[in-house]
Amino acid sequence: MKFTPAKLNTFLMLKLPSAWLCGVRVKEIEEDKCTVRVKHRWINQNPFKSMYFAVQAMAAELSTGALVMAKIQKENRKISMLVAQNKSSFSKKATGKITFLCEDGEKVNAAIGKTLETGEGQTFWMTSMGYNEDGVEVSGFQFEWTVKVKSRI
């Protein structure tokens, strides 16, 4: 199965309904980048009339995690994935349509290649930046992902 925005958004609706209800949607996924968009609305706002930080985190994580899922599926092997930790920074109020972009697909390729080669778990950091409609950065997220080949027990 080829990963497409429509398939990922259906997955989101079925497996991560809170993100879907908040308006998080995959707009584009390619070999090395993923774009996720979310629009500031009543359901995802904070008391200060901007987008709640957790909604931004869901969109940012999806832009990184979709790349990891796509690479794992491409290998056709049982590989586990998990976020070990994350960091974030906020530089401007998030209002309007916010687009999160991750361009770290090569990091995923390297980590999955190494875990398949050695059988040992790998950790790597991926970055997703959030931009408003004017192209101004509103937030930045880093996620430390772990991948490991599942044992055949």
C-alpha cells in the first residue's frame, strides 16, 4: 500500500480521533518530507484565542511519524516505533492555517537501515517546523524516535 494523504487521514480518523476532530490533516507525503496542516478553530483554541500547544504537537508529530510509518511499511518487516522524548519552542501566536513541515526522511532511512543490519534499536531526532499562512514560523518541534526490529518469538 502506498502512503497517501487520503489513507493517512483515514488512519487518523480511525486510530487518532482527537487529532482528526481538532482538524489535523496530512496534505502531502513524499519520500523525504511530509506536510501536515491544521486550522485554528474553536475546538482547538486555548483561552488566549490561539491554537492550543497540544494540537500543534499532534500535527508536528504526525509530520514526523508518517515518514517513519511509510519507511517501515516499505521494508515489509516488523519494526516497532516509539517517541522517546520531544522538545518544542513557540515564537508567535498560532492563528489561521498552520502548516507543519518535516524534511528528515533520510534520517529515517539511515536508522531503519542500521536496525535491520545490526538488529539493535536505533534512536534519531526529527524536526518539524510550524508556519502560518504568511510563512512566518510559529513553532518548532523535535521528536526523538526509536525504531527496533521486533523479535520473531
